[in-house]
Amino acid sequence: PALRQAGIDLDRLLIIHAEDDATACWSMEHCLRNPAIGAALGWLTPRNAHALRRLQLAAEDGDSLGIVYRPAAAARNPSPAALRLRLRPRPADADTYMEVEILKRRAGVAAAPLWLAPRHAVA
């Protein structure tokens, strides 16, 4: 329901349930290389930076957007990604609901995290 409310056409959405992380990485890599697929999102725990580099190259080859969600502990591991973010939920009583910390970007690290307000509070 949330995806439909966000305007995503569910008929154009492909969900792949992989048996293991290697299969998930392989599937995501092939999706990223396919010119008919504009973006691929994956919840992965790649064993090494080489797997991430393969995904990065596949996204470049396919002119696609690749987003890899990884456990917070992976933030201390190297990554070839041009942009790395850490997302953290805020307490229910806060006026913002998500902290976005820029861990890595091409122009260097941002000085302070970004705070996102709930959608209904945005003017």
C-alpha cells in the first residue's frame, strides 16, 4: 500500500527473493546492467568491496541507479560508492523523523547531518 500511495506502479516492480547474499548480488548486478531497468535496490551484506565494485560498474554500464542497503556496522568498511549515507530514525517525540548522515561524497564529508521532517509536516 505505501508504494502505491507514493505513486509507484506495482505492475512495473520486480521483487527478487534470493536464497543467499551471493545470489542477491548476482541478481542485482544483472538488473543494473539491463537497459530496461532504471533502478535496483538491494538489502545486501556483500563479503567484500569487490562485490560492491561489480555493482557500481554494472550500474554505470546499464545507466541505472543502484542503491544498496547494508547493516550499520558496514559503515566502517571501505566501499567504492560515490555516495554513502547512514539513515537513523528519530524518537517519536522529535520534530524530525529521520537523520541522514553523509558518510562519503565526491566533494568530501558533510559537516552536519541532515534532518528530514515527516511528509505531512512539509509545506
